[in-house]
Amino acid sequence: MSAPRLLIDIGNTRLKWAWCEAGAALPATGALPTPWQHGGAVAHADEGALKTLAADLRALRASGPMPSVWISNVAGPVIAAAVDAALVHAFGGCAPVQWVRSAAAHGNLANGYREPTQLGVDRWVGAVGAHRWLPRDTLLVVTAGTATTLDIVTVAADGSARFEGGLILPGLALMLGTLARNTAQLPSLDVGDAGSVAGMQRHWADNTHDAIAAGCLAAQAGAIERTWRALGERAPDARPARCLLSGGARGALAGALAVPFAMHDNLVLLGLHAMASAGA
């Protein structure tokens, strides 16, 4: 019996996980799948969350084969040690664990970062996941989390691909929170507030609350749209780049964008799935 896979994306504020049953059918390339049957997220600040997660994972495995575990971590060694302990609690320390690192290449995707190992592993793995399912497209991969990252993958005529680099911005919640913390009279907003303003399709606002939301959304959307246009200007005869939007604030940003895009729940988990499948 083949083993299931447990995929774990440890971000700056939350851990996201997915459980992939062995032998689950996968679609053809050309669309972004969600190839897992169970998943969830826990906040690092939620005391006891990892213990609860360990119990949930143990129940998912039941008496079946031990899963292989693939992990992307940008939150540092303290969280990594806590996750290691949770995995021991869940599986008795017997599950094989692969802590993924950024590399010079994965398959036909080359890492064009000046120092490939210095590229954030979440950005690299997300690009791997997007390219695995859209192998012929130039991609603008946007992850709207604690930071908002814009990453570019290009494809040459011979089919080889290259991670070109990208941009890192403060995330939407970080922008909103910084304004509230560092001014005397501006109100505090969250991502949900900004999403409501985005849904109004207004470019400016007649009140302070909505003006803050609209301004932060415009900064985020402007970076995305400018990069998307730059990709088109670089290769005007090619088909437009595919803009992919992921991360916890994707819903709020989606309402503010004026370029075509597709959304996915978690491209890092999708990239871990691609790496696990290639390493099987």
C-alpha cells in the first residue's frame, strides 16, 4: 500500500496543512488543482493548537500506512521544533520528514535568484507548484500573506523555465496596522474591512475609514498591475502573463485588481505536492 502525504506550510503567522490520500487521481495540466482531501490552518499564537492538530493527524492516519511529510518553513527554528514535536506526538517519530530548502533548480525550473539558497522557501515552492500545473505560461505569482510577494516565472521557446525574481511588499494587514499604530487619530482596520471597500469598486473615499482601506488596496493592486504590464511590454507578441493570487488576503485584493487573475487556496502546499510527487 502506498503512503499518504502530509504537506505543511509554516508561514509567519499561521501553519497551513493538507493531507493527500495515496492514489488520488490528478487532473491534467492547464489548471490549478487542489489535490488534497483534508486540510486546515492553525495560528502560531493559538496555544494548544499544535497538540490538537497532532490528534487530528493521528486520527486521519488511523491504522493506515505512515505518511511522508513535506514541510516549507519561513517562521524560524522555534516553530520548527514545535512542529517536530507535534509530528512525534502524532506518529511516534516514525514518519519520514523532508524540510524543503530553496535550490538551484527543480525539474526544468531554474532558480534565477542571485543567490538561489537565499530565496525564501515559500516563494520557491509556490513557483514550483504554479509551474507544475501551468508549464507553458509566463506566471506572475502573487501571495498575499503577512508580506505580499510577487514572483515571476518565464518559459523559453525550448520549454525550459526560470524563476526570475520579484517584489516583496508589506502585506495588506501589515499596511493597515502600521497606519493605526503610528498615527494618533487614524482608526484600526483589518483585512475584512478592506475587502468590503474593495467590493464597492471605489477608487477613492469620502471618509477616513474607507480612505485608509482604499489607499492600502491601491498600493497592493498597483504593484501587481504594474508588474503584469511590464511583463507584457517585455514580450508584446506573447500571450499575457497568468496572474495567480494566493494567500490569506487574496479575497480582499481580488476585488481591487484590474487585471485578469486566477485564485488558489495555497500555492505553497501545491508546490510541496509537486515536489513530493517528483521525489516519490
